[in-house]
Amino acid sequence: MSRGSDAQDPALLRRLLRARDRIDAASHEQWPVARLARVSGVSPAHFARSFHRAFGAPPHRYLLTRRIEKATALLRDTELSITEIAFEAGWSSLGTFGRTFRDVTGQTPSALRLRAQAEADSLGRVPPCFLAAGRRPDLASAVSEKRRRASLATTSSSSDSREQR
Amino acid sequence: MSEGVQVAGVYVRDADEALAFYVDKLGFRVHTDVKNGDYRWLTVQHPEQASFQLGLFVPGPPTVDAATAQALKAAVAKGAMPPLVLVVDDCRASHARLAARGVEFTQEPVDRYGSVDASFRDPSGNGWKMVQARR
């Protein structure tokens, strides 16, 4: 962010954290910026800007990482169908879930499920929630951007230099 | 036991606020509270864990410079500090008791792998996982 080098007020950060905690507690719910801003007690415009600056991603993208994390955990740890998992994790369409999941993780939900079950049990001593957090996708850019880069990479390798930022 | 970890600390934004939280709400006891000018050595203890002290330290001069202190306070307020785990006998009962005292729970008790866990934060932003001991 280019909004100056002055630090964010810890009191504001603590209130932004409260909104992030609410996402964490119920990532399957809808979290429009206005709802999150109310949790933090700031205006929606201020919230979106401050959240991005504090946590390195806009609120909707942070929400997406938590939904992917939840879906991954359900794929790994339950026998729920992929359709059930899509809705449990907060998607309203199976198609969108499958496409987004593949864009973010690089594999389909069913492929991840097979692999996860094969490598199970070696990590039993780490508390499950921290284990899940460690597997959260690191979405440094928007999913649309990631998708665009992937398609560019397959169509033209000479575009790499243009893609650097 | 003569060897082991004796003190580990968390950064807090305000020592008195942290003291009230850990003692009045969580039920810890003050072990040491010594002031010397701006410096304060404050540790609390779980009532069932006499060999371990949890330090409650406000980052600031003279131990760290003002800019570093600001960065540390921001990191705490963003929930970026390392995980803390509190073991309890009955997670749901502890949750009910602490929630009634106004502890800010960020996750209600959840059954997981034969145990139950919940999450709360201290006023500064330090995140605690409260885990029911397996029986």
C-alpha cells in the first residue's frame, strides 16, 4: 500500500482483528464489508482500506482463504460429498467452488482428498487448528490475477517479463 | 524439578489491563510485580502450575526503542503473535464461566478428535486456544 509509512494505531488494529475473528468463526457466512465495518466500528471505506493494510489482503480474499482452508479440512477429515463440502464452506454453487478451489490450490477437490488421505496421521501431535492454519492458502494476489497468469503461462512463455511486478 | 522453562512472556498493551484480565477473569495469581521507573517485571501464574510463570510485558523503552515498541504493539493487536494453549478439564464449563466474566471468545467450544477446544483473546489481542485434556 502506498498510503504513507505512518503506522496504524494499535487500537484500530485490535478492532480490525475483531472483525477478522468473526470471519474466522463463521467463514461460511456472508461477510459484506458493511457488516465487517460494523464489527470494527469504522466506516466501510475506512474498513476495507485499513483491513487490507493491516492483514495484507482485502477482506473478501481473506475470507476466501478461510473457506478454502475449511473445505480442505472437510475433504481431509470427513466423508462428506464434495457438494456438501462446497455448501458447508460457504459456496452457493458447486461449479464456482470447484473452479475456485482449483485456481487457488492447483488441484481439484477430489484430487486433494485422495492425496490428503494418503499422507494422513504423520502430523497427529500438532493441535488440529494450528495444522489447518499452516495449510491456509497464501493468496498474495487476487484469484482472478492468479488465473490470468496461469493462462498466460500456458499460452505464451515470453510474457513472463511483463508479468513481473 | 530443578530444570525446565520457568518464565515465558507475552507482550501486552497495558500492564494493569492485562493483570486484571489474567487474574480477575482467568483466575491466575500474581507471582511477581516489581516496578523500577518505566520498567515493570510482572508475571502471573496458573493456580495449578507453581513451576511456571507467564510474563505480561509492555514493549517500550528502556528494553526496546519506541518505534520497535509500536511495531510490537501492532503485531499483538493484529493477532500475529505465536499460539498460546491453555489446558482445562472441561472446556464447555470453562467457556461458560469465562464468557460470563466477559472474556472475548473468538471460537465457541467445538468437538474435535475426541477433545473439545475453544478460542479467546486477551484485551491486547493475544490468542489463546483452550483445549480440554484428553481423558
